[in-house]
Amino acid sequence: MANVAMTSDLEEVLRPFHQRAAEAE
């Protein structure tokens, strides 16, 4: 259960990061 919450947080943090990477390309 804790793993799911952690993954959710990571996804929220990495989401804009991935968007930036896509824009950089």
C-alpha cells in the first residue's frame, strides 16, 4: 500500500519533468 502511494507521488513529481523532456526534443 505504501508503495502505491510512493509511486503516485513520484509520478506527480516526474510528470512535468517528462513534459519538459518532450518539449526539449
